[in-house]
Amino acid sequence: MKLLHTVNLFPVPLTLFDIDILEEEKEYLKTLPTGNDSPYLDNLATIDNTVLNKPQVSKLKKQLMNALNQYKKELLRCDDEIYITNSWVNFLPKFKSHALHQHTNSFVSGVLYIDINSDHPFIKFENPADLWTLNWKRNKFGVFNSLSHSETIRTGMLMLFPSKLWHSVDKNLAREPRISLSFNTFLKSCFMFSLL
């Protein structure tokens, strides 16, 4: 017997970028009023869900748009124009978490880490393939047998991923709040597939 090769079918593009956040942008985002205390997600978020439309963060938004355009053109081979539909800042105080969720009515979602330290919990993504109906003792985890993936985070890191990808954040045990900016996107001149 001779193994020819293994095909990594339908991989999920989770892409990381380095973003230069100006100190004044960071301070502006950290001082926005919160009020969306989500009982489901178990976190605090800004009242304003269009924070990236503010002039105080126009340079930051330009960097995020550059990353989005690179993601859709190079990975997805998409020529449609992408735009940000909503954006908000998440504050995860001590003992709070982000419950498992996905972003509906969005194409690509992004998370930019504003204020993170090594004690803050990672972001965890669930395997969308749902291929394995049996559970077995794995001698080593890898891309073909893992049920979830945790990604290390740091200040200034941007993550872009398909909005339908389920994700969560474990309880924050650090004293300082974990602060991130999230946003959703859509495409102009786009249509949704309908399965009849």
C-alpha cells in the first residue's frame, strides 16, 4: 500500500494581522460608555455599535479595511466590495466570559485586541465540520481530529474569520478587564444562497 496524499478539504480561513493602534485610539475606545450587558454572552459591550464610524478611529478603520480587503481578495478570491456593518467594544471583567456564539447576517467577522495581557483567556473556535459521530482517545490532536482550537491573543492582533464560525471565551480570571473591538461585514452586490 502507498499513501498518495491527504487533501485538507474546505479549510476555515482564520487569519491574523498586526495592527498599529495609536495610543489615543486605544484610550478613546477604552472610555466609551457601556450598557449592553448581555445575559447570554455574559459580557459588557458599548452602547454604540458603530464605533468604527467615529473620526477618532478613522486611521484604525483604514487599517482594518486594508486587512479585510486582503483577506477577501487573496484567500477568498472575491472582487465584491466589502464594508463594515457594525462595530462595538467588548469589556470582559473578572469572572465574566463570552458564551459560545456566531455572528449572523455577516460575511466575515473581526476581533481586534485593544488591551490584553498574558493572564487573559484565549478565544476558542469550534470545529465546524461536525464529521465525527464517535469520540475516541486521541494520542495527538491535529487539524483532522480536533473538536476545537484555542488561539493565543495579544494587544494589536486582528483576527478575521467566517462569521458563521462558532466561538467563545472562557471566564476571565485576570484582575484587569479583557478589552477587544468586534465588527461584522457584508458584501455589496452580493446574493445569499437559498437551499430549496
